[in-house]
Amino acid sequence: MHSFAYRLNTLLTFSLLLLAVLCGAASFLDAFNSPLSASSSHVQASAQVLKVNRFRRQLNGADEVSLTFNVSLDVQPLFTWNTKQVFVFLAAEYETPKNALNQISLWDHIILDKDQAKFQTKVTTKYPLIDQGSNLRGRKVDLILHWHVMPKTGRMIRDKLHLSDFHLPEAYT
């Protein structure tokens, strides 16, 4: 007959093959149950700047801004049976004479389940808005919500939504 090691090897190989087939089937089936159909048109979000807490020029010449804003978010349509978590972050985007597009993350949050995917909060910037130079005075800044849907198996899905814009003050505070 076959030895114990031979039987264990056969069982382990079969188990791993079955696991690979199930993961492949889950990835294939997720294409039909994807949050892509619930992309930016179904995500409800808003962000309003309440206050410019600090707007100053650093010693190295870079502008630094700290903001307080309201964030209202509903990303429940992004959750499917295959969603592990959703990573959301609020980015500031603006143009300068040197760069056509500047993107700076101001705040981020990890949403682990559908019950936590709808909330409203008042936050101060987690990361300050710092420009390499003194280009922020009077600048128009767009607030963009980005999200990354991280599945249990399969590919990660990314999208974004323009929420609002605001103008920074002409003078430092």
C-alpha cells in the first residue's frame, strides 16, 4: 500500500488545488458582482471647509495650511460579498505655474465593513497641505474624494469624486 507520507502529500496537493480553483472562481464571479456598477454615481459624499486654522510660510519658504472641514460620506454601495475593506482619502488638488497638477492627501480613513460605511464627521487635516514654494496665497483648491476597494480576492478597484473647491486667503494668518 501507500505510505502515510504519500497519502498526506496527495491530500495536501488536492486541498491546495481546490483552494486555488475556489479563489479563481471567486475572482471570476466578482466581475459580475463588482462595485464598479456602484461607482462614483452611487457614492454619496460631501466636504466643506469650515475654517483655515493656520496659513503660514515655513522657514524654508514653503507654504503650510491646516484646515478644519466637515466630511459626509456614504460608500455602502461599494461593499459586496468580496469586499475586505475600503480605503478613502480626501485630497487637495491645485495648479501652480511650476506644476500643472499638485495632489496632497489631507485626511484618510479605512472602512472595514458596511455598517461603518456611512458617517459624518468634523475633522482637522491629518496631514498639512504644504506647497514647495509660496504658491498657495489666493489659490483655488479642489477637494477630491478617492477610494480604493480592496477585495478578499481579485483586483483592487479605484475611483474618485470631485466634492467641492475653495480659495485660500491672500495673506498669511
